Amino acid sequence: MADGPHIVITDCDLGDTDIEEELLISGLDARVTVARCKSEDDVIDAAGDADALLVQWAPITARVLEALPHLRAISRYGIGLDMIDLDAARTRGIEVANVPHYCTEEVASHAAALLLALWRRLPALDRSVRAGRWEPVPVMAGVKPLSSATLGLLGAGRIAQLTARPFTALGTRVVAYDPYATATPGVIELVGLDELADADLISLHAPLNAETRHLVDAAFLSRLKSHAVLVNTARGALVDTAALIDALRGERIAGAGLDVYETEPLPAHHELTSLERVLITPHAAWCSTDALPTLQRQAAENLLRLLAPSA
């Protein structure tokens, strides 16, 4: 039996966990338990004596942390930490780590692809041709060149900056709203939220917290231009989904590209799936042949570092 720490992988929908288990067993002589936790009670039942958790989506609330008296460290599969009560973890002296750099290129390219597809009206053009019509001029009516457009970024971090690159190459003005940014690359201009709403294309790259939840609400959407397109590859709850559906149905914005949702997986018959003005993908922006093993390895390496015996 292993003499090292007990590490519980609370949940993982990424395939097998061989990479993580091998690293944790060889590096820490750990006892590794793989669970399928969806609720607080699931985590408490699976990890009552755990020294560390490896978490994807399972809720790690204050109640959960209180029930895990031996817990010393948590590593998250991914960048966002909104499923972990960070204040409660800090109070209990539990160290928390994420994997901040593993898919920046993938998410940025996915966001840019959605923005470009919507701006150039590729879904509408595709439907038109498949329906036996050949009408580029009517479908593309009113589309400006990107050199005459403004891209607005909600958040000015690494992914947002990478998303901007193909647009700056095409002469697009780029602005960003980020109350925590003090400087950005010279091609990105920091602006207020009202000026962000004046952009032609808007891409969301903010973390989810109390300040950003439903930041894109009915009031924000009402300030957008009727030809504006909105893309979200960050967190679903940044957007008030009901307000977005209402704006799309009322043709108050031109389109939306979504990779993340307030409820995931997106229900099969969700109203979003019936809207022609929406491009939807299944939280896939992070995916590539390199991203998955990198994520698994770095998430496990966080625990190797956090649980390493003191010298």
C-alpha cells in the first residue's frame, strides 16, 4: 500500500488519467482515487481523508472544505477557479493552483475563428448556397472591411492579446476593458465599459467572479450596435443567456459565437440551438493534440510541488 498522500481526482471528463496517476505515484508514492463527483456530497464522500484534490468541475465549496480536515492542496484542471471557494481555502491554509498557460493559443484561435466567421457571415453564406441560392451581395450587405472596424476585448490578458493579433494585422482598431490592467501592448487601447460596447466585434476573456457574472446583461446588450457580433470563449455566466437570446431574436445584434454556457453540457433542445444567428461549439476552444496531455501533466505537477516534503 502506498505510504504517500491520498490524492482524489474528483472528476475528469478528459479521458483516462494515466498521466496524472503515474506522475503522482512515482513522485509522491501517492494513493490515487479517481471519482466521478458532481455534487458537494459526492466530493465529501470520496475525499473525506484526502490530502489533496485534482479538480475539473466538482464544486469545492466552504462546506466541502470544512468536511475535509486533512486537505492541504488543490490543483485545477484548467485556468478558471470559479468552482473553488478561494476565500474558504485561504482561511484554512489550503494551497490552490491552476494551469494558466496550457491552451492560450487554442482559445485565442477559436475566438478569432468565431469572430471572423460571424463578421464575414459564413454561416448565412453556407446556408444560402446549400439552399440552392447564389446571392453573395444580399447576404453580405452592410459588412464593413475589418480595417474600418473596432474589436473590443473584455479582459486584456494573454488570450485576449493573442486573439487580437490577426485583427491588428488586418488593420482593425483594438480596444479592451480590464479594470485590473495597467498596461497593454501598444496596439491595444484600454477603455471604459461604455466605449467597449461601441465596438463592432466583442470577445469575452474575463474570469468569472462576483463582479463579472452577467456583466453582459440586457443593459450592456442594448448599447451594442445592430451589426455587432459577440463571442464568448471564457465563462458562460459572463453573459445573461436570456438577455442574449432576446437581443438575437429582436435582431438588436447581428450574431453570437459561443463555446461556453451557463449550463454545461448545453441541453439538446436549448433555445440557442434554434437560432440561425448563433454559432455554438461544445466548450472545445481549449482542445488540440498538445493541450490535453499538457493540461494533465501540469495539473499533476502542481501537486508534486505543493505536496513535496520540506527539505
